[in-house]
Amino acid sequence: MSKFLIRGGNRLSGSVKVDGAKNAVLPILAASILASEGTSTIEDVPWLADVETISEVIGCLGAEVRREGDSVLHIDSRNVNEWIANESLVRKMRASFLVMGPLLARMGKARVALPGGCAIGARPVDQHIKGFQALGAEVDVGHGHVEARLPEGRRLQGTRIYLDIQSVGATQNIMMAASLAEGRTIIENAAKEPEIVDLANYLNAMGANVRGAGTDVIRIEGVESLRGANHAVIPDRIQAGTFLIASAMTGGDVYVEGAISNHLKPVIAKMKEAGIQIEEDVNGIRVIGGPGNKHLDVKTLPYPGFPTDMQAQMMALLTVLPGNSLVTESVFENRFMHVAELQRMGADIKVEGRTALITGVPILTGAGVTASDLRAGAALVIAGLGAQGETEVNGLHHIDRGYLRLEDKLREIGADIERVE
């Protein structure tokens, strides 16, 4: 198994470019199977393990997926004729469940295995199911899969759906399905993430009529059919935030090219609160100095609050800030698995329920650690960059799910990091 060897202490400096957002690409590729005519060309696609998986999922449904260069995909979905998603592929990654809505709308029936992915607590699909039922589908859950059907010859019917929680996946799945429904669908208490706005922009380019994405009420006027479209994916805000914190951890001076400051307001605000200098412009974000001189209280919340996907990385930084910092994880349960690994590096962290108390130490010490999930892995890399001595990070398959050639990008800005098999 491959691992990272990181020799800490190097001050990061220079410019690093952000890739397209993985969490935007996955629903967009799922949505591509809604097109019964034409071809979609998707640009700024990071060729990550998860992107490869969902490409295989839609390929098994009858779509033709062709890769051009490092970051362009061409998708021809005219011959989609399968309504059962490949079970082994879906179980590899939670986002594969996003093909359920498009399949149901396009084929009138869909069967998708209950999803896999990062082991960060219960992330049920009940809100997805509630949405499909409200749109007129009969849904059966059993034997490890979800099956949804429409009466023969019927289309999904527009309706009003209130989500009990602001679920990103459910908002996306319902939005995609409703694009081909008969009549108007209104999603209330919708999630507001930038990735939802990006999906709506792609759907509208295909001929859909989606309004209100980015607010908590989304209105979709169903259309008869959709066609392939060209679309460039938004930059990855979580990758951008990871680079910002990595720079601060080393007291560096790094320009994160492509980072959109509007998508990172809570992360930037907390870094400024800690005394770190941040400069924002239309093309990116510069972080100067660090790691900071003031403890912080951080609570994860649905967008536009502090992102749960940045919690682990921020905690790595908090381990070396003076005083007592608090991190409250209110979005997902069981998302403190990185704590034990940070403790191996000398971090002083106590966990009670969904809250972690971090007492800053002067410096972390390199150690052998293992990533339990994608963002925990990023946190351990950040910790290793700022630590004294050598850190060995295992479990790179988690990191590779969300970061494209992370070690290469970090080396370009001065990190001493290598991947060894």
C-alpha cells in the first residue's frame, strides 16, 4: 500500500491552482444521463477515483463516456437503456446514488444499491426517497437496494416537497428528477451549496428550467426532454480551503489560484480571527503567515456555515494555536476519527460527544498515522507539513478520492513530501 512521507518544517510559498470541484462533477455526471439527444462536454473535471467510479456507473447504464486530455469528458447518453445501476460500483461510493433521480425520470424506473463511501456516520437516503414518492414514484427499500417505479406510461408529477434536513444529495436528486417531471416542483428547505448552483446551471444549459438554486427554495418547471450541453465545473472550495490551511500551518505565503472567496467565507473569517493575513481578489486567495495567535471556536453547519468537509483540516491548525479551541461537529456523527491520529503527533485533544476541546501545543511531532477518511487524510498531511521530523501517512486511497496528485501540488509550493509504494 502506498503512503506519504512528509518531512515537516518547510515554509510553503508560491502559487497553487485549484482543480474542478469533485462534489460538483459527480452530480453533473449523474445528470448527464437525462439527455436523450446530443452530447455533453464537461470541462475542468478532476480525474479522481470517485469521478472514474461514477463514469463507470453511467457507462454501465448505456452512456458513452470519452476522456479528452486530463480534464475534459464527453458524454453521449442517447443510448441509455438500463435501469439497474451496477451494484458493486455503487457500493464503492455514496455519490453513485445520485443516478437514481435521473434514471427514474428518464426510464420510469430505477434500482440502485444503498450507497458506500467514507465511513463518517449514518448518512441515510430517506429524504431522497421522500422526494421520489412525492413526485409520484412507488419506492421499495429492501435487500440492500432502493427500487422506484412509475405506473406504465406515466411521468413524474410536479409537487411541493419540504426537506426535513438540508440534504445536499436529496436536493440534487430531486432537482434532477423534477427537471423531466410534468408541471412545477418546489423544493423547500433546500440545501444551498455552490455545487447545487453549478448543477442547476448545467441542467439549465441542457434545457431545464431551474430557478432559485443557492437559496432554500428551488423551483423547477418540468420539460419534455433534455439535450447534452457544454459546462465548465466550478473550482473545488474544499481543496482550496485545504491549501489555505496548509500554508498557514507552515507560516507560508501561498496564492491559491482559482479559489472563490465567496464560497469560503466562514473558513476565511476563522483564519482572519486567528490572526492570519488573507488577501482576496477575483482570481484567487493569498494567505500570508500563520499558524495564528488566537484560539478559535468552530461549529460546522450546512452552507453557508462552516463546512464539515473543512473541520478536520481546521482542527489540525488549531492543535498549534495558543489556548483552548472548541470544535463542534453538528452535521455528521462520528467525524472525529482523525483525533486519535493527531494525538499520536502530540496534539492535546479531548472529545465529548460532538465537541472537541483542543489545547494548543508549541509544535507537533512526526509520527506514523493512518487516514480513516478523505478529509481526515488531508488533516494529517497538514499536520505533517507543520510537524517536527518525519510523518508517515497511510491510507492514501482515501486521500486520492478527493485530491488529484496532492503531493505534486504541495511539492510545487515547497513541501518535502513523497509518495512511496
